[in-house]
Amino acid sequence: MSTWTDHELQRIAAADELEIAPLRGDGTPHGPVPIWVVRVVDDDLYVRSWRGANGAWFRAAQARGAGHLRAGGVEKDVTFVKADTDVEDAVDAAYRSKYARYPSYVEPMLSAAARATTLRLVPRAGEVS
């Protein structure tokens, strides 16, 4: 399994949003969707669906397990990995801290429905940013 470089982590984590494009069944990417991203726990990147399991990008990510991201000048093919529940509190804290200026949007990202969609972004091997 591939890992993030320090440069990639810094650039992606500093971006206010990333564009995520899960793959379709035929392997082509869906159109990119802007979402929030946070960096926590051993330098991992996490995303959640604001709409919970009803979010179209999340359903596509779950179905295919792979996609493409663009943020902070980094473009990377990724695998979506269901996050372990033991990181949920750290992910909550990261959302609160990074996006504190948007309180009406942060609260839904901390709901049980959104927490259930927490995915860890893992770079796919062989990709270069």
C-alpha cells in the first residue's frame, strides 16, 4: 500500500476543500465534487459525507472503493477505506478546528449519520502527484 509524502499531506490538509471523483463501474471518474478533508491520526486524511449515506459521491465511493482527488496542487488516485471507529473523536476534533468559521456546516459533519460515512483516503500505488 502506498503512503502520502509530507508535501502531499501538507498541501491537501491546507486546502479548504478537495475535489473528489469516485470511479464509476466502468473505471472512469464521476465529475468532481468539492468536499472537506481533515488530516489526523498518524498523518492520515479523512473525509465524510455531509448528507450521510445519501450523498451521491459517498455511494459511488462505497460501490467502487476508488477515485481521484485534487487539492492544493496535488492530484492523486486514491482508495477509500472505511475508517475505524476509534478515530471518530479525533476526526470530529479536526473538523471543529479546521472549519470553525462555518459552525452551521460543522455540526452536521459531526452527526451520527456523517460519522458513519468517515473514509480514510489512501493513495494508490504507482501514482505520482
